[in-house]
Amino acid sequence: MTRKSNRQITLARRPHGLPVAEDFRLVETPVPTPGEGEVLARTIYLTLDPYMRGMMDDTESYDDPVPLGGVMIGSTVSQVIESNHDGFAVGDIVETYAGWQDYVVAPGAALRKIDPALAPISTALGVLGMPGLTAYHGLLKVGEPKPGETVFVSAASGAVGATVGQIARIKGCRVAGCAGSDEKIAYCLDDCGFDACFNYKTCGDVAQAIRQACPDGIDVNFENVGGEISRAAMMQLNLHGRMAVCGTISNYNATDVEQVADNLWWYIVRRIRVQGLLVTDYEDGHAEALKEMAGWIAQGELVYRETVVEGLENAPATFNRLFEGSNFGKLIIQVSDDPTKG
Amino acid sequence: MTRKSNRQITLARRPHGLPVAEDFRLVETPVPTPGEGEVLARTIYLTLDPYMRGMMDDTESYDDPVPLGGVMIGSTVSQVIESNHDGFAVGDIVETYAGWQDYVVAPGAALRKIDPALAPISTALGVLGMPGLTAYHGLLKVGEPKPGETVFVSAASGAVGATVGQIARIKGCRVAGCAGSDEKIAYCLDDCGFDACFNYKTCGDVAQAIRQACPDGIDVNFENVGGEISRAAMMQLNLHGRMAVCGTISNYNATDVEQVADNLWWYIVRRIRVQGLLVTDYEDGHAEALKEMAGWIAQGELVYRETVVEGLENAPATFNRLFEGSNFGKLIIQVSDDPTKG
């Protein structure tokens, strides 16, 4: 089937909340012609992914927004129908970033060849494409699950979530999740091999549902949704638990401006890592650290400052200096004579 | 100087907000007697640290709270005055966790011997004690600064902050910070070698002040204070920036119950690590990931589910299924015929 024109769906205006029909426009343009080193490809499958909502907004994100009037972006599985590139022949199936349109002209570097013998070609947009790779790298490289640990994943039946859960199971973890319908729950439990999965819409108290699904707490929370579920999961993270922030779909259509720093979305935009620390976790390294720091002090590289207040009885009143800004340097109470001082 | 009794400062009641005198009680008890393997030590220096405020509350933290009527906790530099332990002689200077009192009986395992020749013994409570070790491990193992990166530290003139800044400088980083008086700023700049330091009380717009102090953004934020400064610093973290959450002193005396999951304090309690991820950061590993996942699919270990909707023109309306919960599995638009299907 070859069309005489290229239908394109463009972004007509920036959505306010959930997109409506008027935010898009269907336009017809001539089928483009490939230049040197380029191919013309016909779209077979177009993926729709939650991240596209963010690209419709003109706010800072990890990528530029779709310009007004621009073709909506997105990966496709396409077939090469004209080729000026030695690496691709007419008929080849490729994955590319054609966007919401019938045809695209793309350079060879923008194409990934798909082997139809390996799996249905549509999987190049799902389990063997961006969502699957997100699950794989996100779980294994950010979540770092260890055998026997509990992994919790929200949006558990989704393209990312179901893959996260299964990889966690393959890696020997206990796997729990939540989803929004009984059919999805059954899929997670019966087809994907989750150990537990609950319906967040009907479970009542989400925190309690997580506790039941994860009786030993959560070691890795793979976060897809944000909001109440993410807060409840975070509170049940075990000591040294990890949280891989992949998505916050619950607020992609939010219209009230939240403090973005309180929003997990920012963690994705900048791929930041925030980690709590307590010195007692590092006791094995104390001797070496003290040796190195004492050396820096001896060399004059590291200076320090102390405020010494005399009298144990003054400890309570002195303590508040720490919070009032009136203290300077290390605050110490001298309780009795220092025999090392002359 | 030897006292006939052991003065102890106990926690009389749990403070509401900033502690007041009535929250504590000074009691006198007999000087205790060491048993087998124990020593009696006289307190010389007692440290006062912000974390002690948290120990006065009866809420979940990384350690048990001080019981009502119990002696306030804390590290001391003490001198051994009686010893029933082979490893310690009368006169030895030790660091131990004696708390707010004149004397303590402790087993040998609870004592760390201090060498007075190395540095003034009070440093065992500061730069060569818990605060210094916190700075060292927190910066190097959680913050992971690289030469040339920018490290920002709040409470920059404090026992932890000033050490963080200097270690960052020693490691070849650009160092910026903020503190609460001009004298503290001068200390950071002139004595500790910070590249920039501003007074957060007089700077006006904190975000703007951070931008000026860190023109290339922040690679490592060493967080000591929480609140507005932490939010502004987090927003200026560069791509793949790190934030080591050491303390949130600005809310240690807060009396309104905040959502603790929105509170950085929880990161410390559980030492959790939260990290944003984007699949494109892992492109080098895609080929291996796809190979492994295709193998799991072939073995039946990894299943997937797709929802395919026909017609490019239906993409806009179909897109919202992602947010309405009506989609199940990977959502795909079939734009044209799939030549690989019969």
C-alpha cells in the first residue's frame, strides 16, 4: 500500500491538562524524497508513550519540546521503500524516529535494522525497544537488585513495568507491583510471575496494600507513577533501599504549578542522584580517613575551627546555638580540665 | 580535678520546637565503678551536634530516641581514671560515647584511643571525629566529586561543611558555599580556600546567589540544611549531578508535621538513594540488553503484551488512554500494513 501524500499529525497548540483533539492537526504534505545517504521509509507501527506528553509542553525537560506546527515525535517501525544508503535495501524493516506520520526521510545513522525472524517487528517499540531497554537498564544499573531482595514496581502491567517485574524475577528477586484493573493484576501474577500485585484503585489504603504485598519492605522501588503511590513506597524502602525514578505519569497532565524541586520529575530531567548518608555506615574506612585527614592538617591543607564553652551545666542552653546561627565551627563543651594543655 | 559525684544532664521531657531549659534536668549520681574489662573515664570535652535534636524526639529515625529520664547522648573525649582493661591505662585519652555527664563506665570496645601528639585532643570530636568523617565519606563516597567539578555546600563554615569544602578543594574541585555571617564567609574564603561563599541571610534571592557562586552549575550538592536552600541548589544540579543528604538542620525544630516522604530527612533515616534515569544514557549497553532480552523471550521467561490501534488519524485520541488507565500493555498505532504478517 503506497499513499500519494504523507499524512502528518502536528502539534497545533500546547495542551492544557489532558490533550484534546484541537491540540493536534492532521495535514497532508508531499511524500519526501531521500537525498544522498538517506532512505525513504513507510511507517508500519507508531509507538505512543507517556513521555510524549512532556514534549508537548514548553518547559525545561531532558529534550527540546515539539515546536508548534511541528510533527509529533516518536519511534516507529518502518519499511524502507527507497534507499540511497548502502546499508539498507528496499524492503528492510527498521526502527526509526519518524514521528506521527506516514513517511519519513532519514539518514542511515538514524535507522536500526530489525530482524523479523527474532520476534514480531512491533516488539522493537516495546519489550525489545525503548520501554524494554528502560526497564532493563533502569532496574539493573540504577536499582541494582540483589537476589532475594524485594522489587516493587508501579504501573506494573505497562510496557516498562511488566518488563521490570519479570527481569527482577529472573534475577531472583521477590516482585510486587500495583496496577489499575483486575485484568492487569491477573496478567502480572499469572503471565509475568509477580509474587504479589494489587489494584491501587480498589485497595483502599495504598500504604497498607504495599505493606501486605511487601512484608519484608522494599529494596528497590521502580517508580513509574509519582504521587501518593510513590510516597507510600518510598516510606517503605528498607535501609539502603534504591528508587529508580523512571516516570511520574500521575502528574504529566497536572495544571497547577508545583515546586518542581519537590517533584520527582526533576530527578529524570537532570538524572540526578540524591542519597542519604550516615557516617556509621562507613566505619570500615574510618582509620584510613583519619590518617589522610591528619596528614592534610599537618600539611596545612585542612584547617578547622572550634568554639569551646566551659561547664557541663551550660550544655542545654549552649545546644541551641547550633540552630540559631550563633555558633561558629565545632561546638564543644569543656567538662573538665584538658591534661594535654599546659 | 576529681568530683565526688557524677553530674548528668537528662532529658526531662520531649522538646516542642527549640529545646528550653525545662526539657532537661541536672542530676547528681554516684561515680560509677568499672567492672571486668571496663574502664572509668572522666569527661574532658563533650561535643554538641545538631543530630542530637532528632534523638530527643520519639519519632522513627536511624537510632533509638533518648528515653525520658535518660542521660543525653553524645561523644566525648575522656581520660581513663580507672582501668580493668589491658588495652587502656590510667591517663589514656579516649574518645567514647559517654553522653552529657562527668563520668562514664565503658567496655574497651567502646573506646577509641586518641594520640595527643597528633593534634589537639578536642579534634577527636570535630575534624578528626564524627563531623570530619561525615564530610570525608559523604563527599567522597556519596558525592563522588571529580576534579574540575563544582561542589556546593550549605552551612559551609560548620564542622562538617568547612571540611567538605576543603576536601573538595584538595581534590581539585571548584568549591562554593553559603553561611550565615560575614565572619563565617571570610573564614570559608580566606582560611578554607573556598572559591565563592555567600551570606544566605543577606543575599536576597538565594537561587540567584547560588547561580552567581556556581556559574557552571552544581555537580555535587552536599546538603546540610534542607528547605529553601536545598531546593534552589537541587534545581541547579547539572546533568548527572549528585546530592549527598547529610542533614536538614533547617527543620530539626519544626513543629508542623510535614509529609516525611517529601522531606529529605527520610533519605538519611533509611540512607536511601533516589536516582532519575533516561534510557538514552545507556546506549552503549543497548545491543547487549536486546540480545539478553530476546533470549529470555525465546525461553519463555519474558512475556509482553501489546494493544494495537489501527489508523494514524486515531493517534491523538488514542494517546490519552495512557493516562486514563484504559490502556493495557504496549500501546501502538498501526499506520500501514505489516509485511511480516501473513
